[in-house]
Amino acid sequence: MSGVGIIGAIIIGILAGWIAEKVMGRSHGLLTNLIVGVVGALLGGFLAGIMGINFGGVVGSLVIATLGAILLLFLLGLVRKR
């Protein structure tokens, strides 16, 4: 999430966590959405970097963070089922 600043990263993290929550059919609070969104952003950014994908700006950061958050919730769901 380069170029968005700390406040922008928090807002993007909350939005990404909320979108991922709705896509995955979960129900979390604001703090959990923030944590899922920020960790998802780190995961999505890492994976996008490995694949050579480069999204810039707020919209690109939101897309990568949301995809990472969805992946994170999916993986957590697999772990909890076991």
C-alpha cells in the first residue's frame, strides 16, 4: 500500500476486511475487519509482488488488500474445519 499513508492504509484495511467479510459470508466487528484487511493487504501485496503484478493508488491497494483478505479468510476457514 505504497503512497496512501497510515490513515489511508487503515481505511483501506477496514474496507478490504469488510468486503472480504461480505464475500465470504462472515460476520465480524470493525477491529476484526481492520486486522483481516491489513493482514490481507500484506498477504496480497506479497503474492502480487511474487507474480509481478503492480497495482498503484488507492483503488489498486484496495483490490490487492481485498483479494488478500478473502484468501486469508478462506485459509482460516480451512484450518478451523479440521
